[in-house]
Amino acid sequence: MNDRLSALLQRFELRARVFHSGALCGMAKFDPGAGVGHLHLLRRGPLRVTTPSGQRSTVREPSVLLFPPGGAHRLDGGKGAGADLVCASVDFGSGEENPLLRSLPPLLCVPLAQLPGLDLAQQLLFSEAQGGRCGHHAVVDRLTEVLVIQLLRHALAHHLVDGGVMAGLSDPRLAKTLSAVHADPGQTWNLDSMAAVAGMSRARFAAHFKRTVGAPPGEYLAGWRMGVARQLLRKGLAVKQVAAEIGYASPGAFGRVFLQRVGATPTQWQRSDVADREPDRPATPHIQEKTS
């Protein structure tokens, strides 16, 4: 099967920033600000977790926990030695543009024992995070990004997400079409060509796509193209270049669809985005910590 994640991760650059390593004694509150998600790598527990919905659970074995952006949550390492973990902010690009984030659950938690081949990466991460060697900040950030990708691979392979693009990428037939559309949004896609890539009839493909992904194929394609368009506009490309890149015959046709879906013309949106540009690196979240 073709690579199902690379086109998504290339369009929406994955960046991580480690901001805590070591024991967590007592409680830490993670606010949803700054538009970033959080990854917690638990080396030793137990760790009590409160999800954005208020659900509480205890993680006792070494695990990796991923909260997408907006996922306010609390961690409680208890008294004494506390839980041993590494915490990082994770930026997948703008959430409103990245369909990957819209399909993630409020919490994705997987024991490290279920992530084969990850032992070396997590051992290196803990070693680097606790040391002070030259360049260790860059090393731990890159290793955290590897962990995120490994976690997403595991979620796809084991069908841990039952809706959105993650569910579609877990489906062998739909994954072929989604991967092709993600890699080349400028191709002249229609229902016939997307169904052909999946090896399905038009009717079966349309019904299966909507049932699995949660949107009709044409709607998903338009949303993906607009997300890519905003990424390209953010990089400073001209409207004419963006229109050609994502498959529109003219800047006018592109502009009409963009205005309808985004609420501003491409030029207006580009100017507004420059004024409101986010920092280049994920911000360190505000953490309120207290001992029990």
C-alpha cells in the first residue's frame, strides 16, 4: 500500500517541542491555548488522567498519550516519587485546515508494549531529555515527532479511529484514493476517477466513502483543496499559482469557491493571515501545577 501519511505530514508540517521531562508530583493542568496538541510519554506510573470531557482513568504501564489541539486535560502523578514522563506540545499545522486533526479522538492512548520498534526511540528520548548534551533540545524535539508518527501509524494499522480521514486511511480501498488526492490535489478529480483508483463502482465508492469518512467524496476533495490553498497562500504564493496548484482552471473559479467556503477572498485572507501570523514554533503551554 502507498504511504498513507506522508502527503498529509508534508502539507501540514509536524513540529514538536518538549517542555517537561522527569517526575510529575501532584497535578498539572494543561490549558487548550496556543492551538497545539500535547503528547505525554509515560515511563513510569501510575498516572491519573482527566480528559477534556471530564472522564478519569489511570494509566499504569509505560504508554504514549496524544491530545489533539483544544484538548484541555489534567495529569496527576500522585505523591512521593510521582510519575516519570516527557511532555511536549505538538503542532500539526492549523487545525481548521488539517483533516487529520479533525478525525483524532479527544485522547489516543497506546501502551508502549504495543508499539514495536519504538524501544530505541523512546530510550533515546528519555536519555536526551534528562541530559544536557550539546544540541539535546533539537534531538528531543525530533524524537518526539518520530513518536507521534509511530503512534499515527499504529492507529491506522489497528483501526483505532472510526471516523474521518484516519478511518478512511485505515480502509485499503479508500486509502488508495485518499493518498492519491492528498499527493496531487491539482489533478482533475471527479467521482469516476476517485472510484477508479479505489477499484470500486461510482455508487459503491460514494456510499462507502461517506459512511467511513463522514463526508461525500466531492465535499472532502473541496475541503482538502481549500486547506492546501491556505497553506500555499500562507507561504506567499500568488492566487494564480495557488489556483493552478490545486486544480482550478482559473483564479476566478478558485476565488469564488474560496470565498464561499472560507468567507473571504484569497487575497483578503492572505493579508489577514500575514497580520495574525502564528509563531514559527509551538508555544510552550501554560501549565498550572500543584502538589496534592
